Amino acid sequence: MNPLVVIPTYISARRVKEMSTVIATYDRMTPLTKQGSLARCLSSLRTVRSLGRVAVLVVAEGAVENQAYGKVAHILEGFPEIDIVLVGAPELAALRRRMEQLGIDAAHEVGLSGYSAIRNLGFVLAHALGHDAVVFMDDNETAGGEEFLERAMYGLGKLTRRRVPILAKSGFYLNEEGSYRSSASRRWYNAFWDQGNAFDAWITQVMAGPRLTRSNHVCGGCMAVHKEAFKRVAFDPWIPRGEDLDYMLSLRMYGSDMWFDNTWSLTRESTPSNEEGLRFRQDIYRWLYEYRKVEYARTQIDLMQIKPASLMPYPGSFLEPGITKRAKRTAWLRSIARPDSSGYRRAARSVPMASRYAEENCMKYFGFQYRWPALIARMENDAYVQRMFASQSETASWRRGAAAAACEDDAHREGSARDLAHPRYDEPRDDGESLERPHLSSTSVDPGLTSEIRLNLPEDE
């Protein structure tokens, strides 16, 4: 297989994470003036066997897009041995022009704003560049050894004994102590929100089982998706966070499934936060939206029904009636006991808005999902996109210029970054003339022998 490794990196002008919308608010952003963890992540890929192309997506506030682009390009200068494509505002603008030319209207659903839109952009890039799988990582993670990609591809595209295709899978995170268990506190103020114990009960069970099992959970920064899955099912752009687990639910609704590989892992760097309340507010929006989405899906005769009982011990309890009251009570309890008391009070007061958001948006994904297969099919092996990134990789000056822009003094930074860091791409042709396809690098990762896959599945699969 020839997977594309996709790594988003989030950059802000300040430490405050709250952005203009609930969708564009992220758990973790690197201040523009800080080094961040991207270089460490890329360093861990140097020893990975069969590594092919890596796409680094630059997610930044509009006011610092140019500086963020230059900063990331400067970091990439240190990894000439890795085939990296840099995707920031200029590449997105060129890609959108191409999509508009092809009659694709998905500016909200595919882009660099919002977790799911970023994931969908990874899918579009992979399909346009001719990859048959996507491996998602986050920039605060390090790959788990030279077999990382081989473990990621293991079983992908294979059939179980019952002829069920394995089209999406997740590994798991190890914390800096080497544990896969949740670090969530088991305290009295979590009496209505015992997410840590529920997760631990689930992962303890699957870690003791066969290598591949159907999964109730997804670690989005350690996830592999076959093209036969991403051609059919997109991420939901209306969910504020938890897009990875939501993708598992969407796969089930459309007749597929997510699988868990208990040998595939990476190490995730912990990120201390003084904004617990903001993150919990995002969780409130997430779970109320998820509950409404599952309920709405039950009214659609063409979708598979999802019952919370099938997702026990986690996340089934968060998809049951009463989640609204539980969220509000937990926010108030944490406002008493946790340091970020004001943040938790704001989270408690956001419950009515979160409920309204869920009711107004829970059905929108299904309209987009109806269009997705035709949308992404138009981008398959797209010659314009391939030529755009081939020119980026082959022209050494694009990284040197971007790095120079990042080092300019503050008085000239914005203009220099725009002039030097941002490559200029030709307009897509609309005269019907076929484009010459550039030679693109590729790799081949063996997903494993069919007999071996069958030996590492549960007996009833």
C-alpha cells in the first residue's frame, strides 16, 4: 500500500485557544514565538521503514497565516530526506480554485478550519495525489519505532472470515510514562462524567484480546483509513471536537466499521492547560451534538441504527438520554473543585447554546455526506494537484524562501512572508487540454498475509 501520512500543526499568535467559532477552537495551539513539537514528530519518522509522502497542514489564525507558514517551512528545512508537502493558505486557495472548476462546493467542509474539515482535506489530498490510504498523526506525537507504518497498514483492505473488509483502524496512545490508560481524575466532581473509568474498562478488554477487533473508540492521531472508506464516508464538519470517534459512528451508520490494533501505538506528549473549562465546554458541544446526531440518524431508513448498548462501556453512556443534565451538573461541580472555576462556570452556562447548536446542525452532515462520494471522485489522481505539489517538492527555493521570511525582522515580517514564503501556483486549466502528470514518489507497505490476518482476529470474525 502507498499511504499518505497527514500531520496538522496548529499555530496561534497567542496562548489563548478560543477562536471565533466553536468549530475553530482547538485543544492545543503552538504560540508563534515557540518552537513547538513538530520537529520532534518529524524526527521520529526518519527511521520509519517504507515511509512515503508526508503532508504537513498549517492551521493558523488569519492574522498570522503568513508567519505561521514561514515558521513551518523553516522547520521542514531540517528534514530534506523526508518527502514532505506543505499545505497552507496558498495551497488551499489553489486547491479550492481547482475544486470550483470541477463544480465542487465544499469550502466549509474541506479546509484548514475545524478538525473535521482538516481531516477531509487530508482525504482529498490523498485521493488527488494517488494514495490508497491515509495515516493521521498529530504534531505532538512520536512514531513508535521503525515498524510504525507497517503496523498502521496491517490488515487494511483485507477481509475477515465473514468477508467483511477492514477499511479503517485505530491504534492507541502511550503517555510519557508508557501507559495507555486514561489520566482522567476519579474524583467526586466527576460522578456524572466518569469518562476515564469507562475508557479504561474498554481498552483493558481489547488489549487482552486478538490483535484486530472491532473498535468502540478511535485515537484520531493514530488512525489509518483505506481509500475505499474515505471515498464513501467523510468526517462531520459540524462536530466541534471528537471528530475521530464521530467518524467511527458515521462509518457504522453507513455500513462499515472501525477496527482496533492492539500492537500499533505512538507516544503522545502531554500538554498542561490552564483552560480546562474551555475544553469541557467543547466537550459539552461535542456530546450534545453526538447524541442528537445519533437520534436523528434513527429516523433515516437508509442508515444503520446505533444503540448506546452496543458501545458499552465507552462511549455508550455518553449517547444516552440525560447527557444534557449530566454535562451541566459536572460543569458546576468542577467549578467548585477545579482551578479554572470561571471557565467551568462559562461551560455550565453554555449548555442551552450547545443544545440549540446540536438541534440546528445535527442533520447537516447527512446532506453533505450524500454529496461526498461524487465530490471526492472528481479529485481522483488530479493532474493539476499533482503538478502543484511536484513543483513544490522539486523547487528547492520554496523552502529556503519561506525560511528566510520566517527570520525577517518584525517590521518586514508580514510582507516578506507573503512574497518569499508563499509559492505562486498556476491557475487550473479549463480549456479541456489534458495535463501532463508529473512523476510522483510512492512506497509500498505490505498489509500482511491474509492467513496471518485471520489468525489475529476474534474467532467469530
